[in-house]
Amino acid sequence: MRIRLICFFLFFSFCLHAQDYYQLAPPLISYSSAFFKDSMAVQLHFSQPGAEVRYTLDGKEPGKRSKLYKAPVIIRQPGTLKVKSMGKGFIASETISISFEKTGLPVKEISYSRPNDYYASLPENVLFDGVGGNSNFRSGNWLGYDSDSVTIRIKLEKTSRVSDVLLNLLQDENSWIFLPEQILAYYQDSVTGNFLPFAKETFQHEGPATRACSLRHLAASEPVVTGQILLEIQVLKKMPGWHASKGSHAWLFIDEIIVR
């Protein structure tokens, strides 16, 4: 009888503390686009008795003293929203982050190299429609390339002062989607009409990354006056040695360009 009582109390104690080892799932985030003109409403979805959702807008990790989610979060400035579900007796969820950016200068048109046939029927304004930021490459907003290089020409509505160009790219290495080898940006001189160097970025692929959008800022050393921007993107031609398909040609995915 004594042994049975001991076993019962041990089992009861285990059940009482079992939830201490239960990790919460992260909240679901709903938003129409990662790009906005004036403001953006973001909804967080999570339901677990005894748990709650905390968030930050300053780039810091959410904690017990961070803002408590009660109503849609209104985004008015560019930045990163970080969210986490947590509660007493639970292990907090992993942090989910989404970066939001304001739309930039008005764009007249963007012409680009023909993408893979599967993505060739997307609307002509797909790179400046203000819709994007979803890390699912099948969402219908991404241009996909399996070629060696991509050329993109951006024509602004009018000649303007330009300081940087933003490109929203995708990393989903399990699907062979990598950041490129290099991006070279040029601007058309408003006097001579010649294209001159604006900015560049070279990428390293030293280890695997989680699936996510990657917003790249190509900033000029000083602002320029121009009406056109030219981008030359070198796609990763051989996936690195740590990848299961090392040596194979990678894909490049892009869904939005902002000029500021």
C-alpha cells in the first residue's frame, strides 16, 4: 500500500510540473504586406489558456515587460516587429520577426530580365505594387530566376534625389533559393545620361539560414539626382559545400523594390 501511495504522489507531481517543459507555439501574424504608405495594421493570433503574446517594435527581444498584445498593432514607421507567446508554467515560444518598410519614390515602370517560365506571367508592376514580404515563394508575388544573372531597370516618375535602393529577396535554402553572389547598382547621370556606379553588395554563403525575407539596402555614399536606376544581379551559380545539393545552380527570388 505504501508503495502505491508513493507511486501515486510521484505521478501526481509529474503531471503537476509537466507543463513546465511544454514550449508554446509562436503566434500567427497576419498582415496585408510588409510595405506600407502611411500605416499598416498587424494582427497576432494565439489561443492558449494561461498564456499571452508580448511584442516589441524597437528590435529588442520580447520579454515579460514588453507590450502585451490586446488589439492590432499599428505600424507607422519602418522597423522590425518581434513577437513571442509566453506564460507562467510554459517555455516561451521562439521569436517571430517581421520587418516593415515604407514605400518610396513614385515609380513609372520597372523592366527586368525574363524570369523562369513558371513566374513569367505575373503582373508587370509586381516589383513595385507595394505587396510583398511573404516568405512563401508560391504566394504569387515573387519573381523566380534560375539564370546566371538578372538585369533590372527602374524608371522613376520624375528625376529625384536618391540615396538608397531596397530589394526584398528570399532565403529558402531547402528549396534551393539563395541570396545572390553580388548586386551592382548604377544611376543615370541627369546631365550626361551615362550610368555611373551607385552602390554594390557582395554576399557570403558560409552556413545555412532559416527561411525568411531578406530586405537589402543599397545605399549610395552620397545622394544622387537621377531618374533611372540599373541593377545587375549575379545569381549564385554553385550552391556551397554544406548544402545537400552542393554544386547545383541556385535560384534567386525577388518581390519588391523601393527607391528612396
